[in-house]
Amino acid sequence: MPVIECRGLSKSFAATIGKRRVDSLQPLTMAVEEHEVFGFLGPNGAGKTTTIKLLTGLIHASGGEARLFGEPVGNAKARALLGYLPEHPYFYDHLTGMEILDYVGRLFGLASHERTKRAKRLLERVGLAHAADQRLRGYSKGMLQRIGIAQALINDPPLLILDEPMSGLDPIGRKDVRDLMLELHAERKTIFFSTHILSDVEVVCDRIAILDRGALVTLGPLSDLLHLAGTDVEIVLSGLTADGQAAISQIPGTSIRDSGGRTVVRLPQEQAFTMLEVSKRHGASLLAMAPVRRTLEEIFMSRISSAPRTDSEGHP
């Protein structure tokens, strides 16, 4: 049984009173399996946060359905198994780090001694033990993000839904969160998270989905997507004439740049022989050639539309 299951899940909003409705999320069908780290990707306005709000029951769907642990979204039994970090978490800033975790623990019905034990352990785990008694109004943005992750873990949930968990964190903080996610994965928790930081996705994710303009455009194991994307070849040439550069630029998938008087050509490996023949005819010498794996960023950019984007009311 999938931990998260969406079947034709959709959401539309009224753009302006009396005008047409805007589809924030087109019918989405996908599943997140138990014990996997699932990256939910897309540009701004793609529908990621809308989907997460639907999964957590914060808004209602216009069509289709979503289930957590086989139960309809909003079911109390399923919600008790969920830890959630919103994109822009808000906390009572007069409380301390220890107090906010105690408060959230109360909402889950944890006993006093258990709340204290878990809060201390989580503050240590997210690097905030030194700020346990500091009021949240004195926390930096990165510290608030860390306390947000801690409160999502207070009930020791088997499922975590995190909306931009690396937001506001410096490189060290991002690494700490990545390491924490890997630890939680090793503990066999299921993690569903959205992010704009694609390099982090390559480190932690088992599978990914890419949304664009409310529609699912890519879904699958990250390793398979990277493999299917293929491998490019980077070739360094000397003595390539302007005519030679022009000829090579006509080969599909080719990019050319100058580097210290040399020409660096990147292209799909299946085009390498053709490129070498062209460069030879134009008097160039081969200096180096090496394979280059295509990155998740390149896959991401190839899958999303380059057309101008608008907000929920149709404005640029």
C-alpha cells in the first residue's frame, strides 16, 4: 500500500471574481512508496505547495482524491502519522525553542516526560541545543527553519512532508539537513519534500516528480532518469577556425566555448565521431576528450516550459 496516493487530484482557484478559474494543479496521479525519499520539483508556480496543502488537508481538492496510508486525506488516524513543515512556517515568537516543541507535543497527546525527552533530543539533532531557552523572536531565519524541522519530528512520524526544508539555510545548514534526511531514511521513514536546490535532490532522493504549470511532466527513479538522460562528451581542441566553429555548431546538441585560446565543445557522445571529423577537416588538433554525465539540473531544464510564467491571476 502506498504511503501517499493521488488519483486525478486537481485544484483550481478563481483568478478574479466573475472571471475564469485557474488550474493550479491539473489531474495528478502518482504514488509515494513506503521508506523512500521522494523529491517533488518544479519552478515557482508549478503547483508544488498546492499539492502539499491538498495532501495535508489544509485545502480541499476540486477533483480526484488523495490518500495517506490508505486513508482519505484529513483522516485523524492518518494525520497522527504525519510530520509537516510548511514553506513559510509561523511560530508564536514569545515561546522558546523548548516551549514550542512542548506545545506541539501536547497537540499530539504526548505525556510530559516524553515531550521533554523528545524535545531535548530533537534540539540537539537539529543543532539548536544552545538556543533551547531562547525566545523564537531572537532566532534567525535558518534557526526557525531548523525548529520547524524539529517540530515536524516531535511525534516520531513514519511520514514527513517537507515544503522547502532547505529554505533559509546556509551551506552548512543545508548539509546538516541532508544528513538528517539520510539518517531518517536509514530509520525507514518516508520523506516527501519539495525544493529548488537540485544538487540536494541528487544526494538524498530515491525517486522524483517534476511539475510544470500544474502538470506532471516527469516521474521515476532518479537513477533511471539520470541514466536515460545519457552522457555527453567534452572535447578540447586547438587551432579551430571560425569556419570550423560554425560547422560544429550545426551538430545537434552542441555547445561551444573558448577557454584560454582553446575551444571546448560539449555534445552528446553519439555525435562525438561526427564532430571530430568536422574539426579535423578544419585543421583543429584534439587535446583532450572526457565523458560528462548530464545533471539533474539539465534534465529539469529540458522538461519544463520556457514560456513566460504568470501568477495565479494570470499576471506576468
